[in-house]
Amino acid sequence: MRTRTVGWLAREAGVSVQTIRYYHRLRILSRPNPVEGKWRIYGEESVFAVRLIKRLQEMGFTLAEIRDLLPSLHDPRELCRKFGTASQRKLIDLERKVRELNKIRSILADTVHSCQANPNLDACQVWAKLETELNAPRRTIQDEAFNSRSHRSDTR
């Protein structure tokens, strides 16, 4: 079994030493006792644990959620139950975010099409729709943008 110091663990797992220490403080990664009062020595299970934490973060899990899952690693049934429930919540949240992003994508695509077809701001239907959604009187957003630009040029 290969052993490593915190620096080697960090390099091998693809994180910083500060990240390892942060995981210790949050109690999502166990801190081994120093060997002969000097170095803390980490094994393969620590590399796996850090990589698992990073992968779960990439999947959208918070460190608090990960901390709740990790004790179940030694009980496959409990892990499956907890991870399944947490994954279902993440999936619902992700689907909501995808719907929101698709709405934004549609607005941006409409904006690009509309602005390319008619670059005259007074005729920009997408801009008018945004003003309506924001309950802004016509020209208010443009006036505010104009005033902001004027103010910046005065301060140069």
C-alpha cells in the first residue's frame, strides 16, 4: 500500500493542500494521526475519498450533503437509499434549472434574430418585451443606460 503526505495526496487527487485541510475542518475527510509525531500519512482510501468528494461536487452536491452521504459508504443499502433520495432531489433541481436556461436561451436567440433583422432600438421587440416584463415605462431603461454612460464619461 502506497502512503503519501498531505502534499502528495493533494497532487494525486487533483486538489490543493488547502482543500484537504478544509475537508478536515468540515469533517468530510478523516485526519490520520501523525506517524512518530511528525507527518500525517494518507492511504489509497484518502485519494478515493477526495476524488469522490470532488466528483459529487461536480454533480451538484454541496459539501454538507456529501458529509451526510459519506458515513453510509460502509453500508451499501443505506448508501443506496440516501444517495438515491439525494440524487432524486438533485435531478428535480437540475431539471428546473434546465427549464430556466432554455427560457434564457430562447430570449437570447430571439434577441439575436430581432437585432440582426432590425438594429433600430425603437423597433426592437425583444427589448420592448423585457421592458414590459420589468414593468418599466418605455425609454426608462434606455434613459438609465444613457445616463450611466454619460456619468462615466464625465468622470474620466
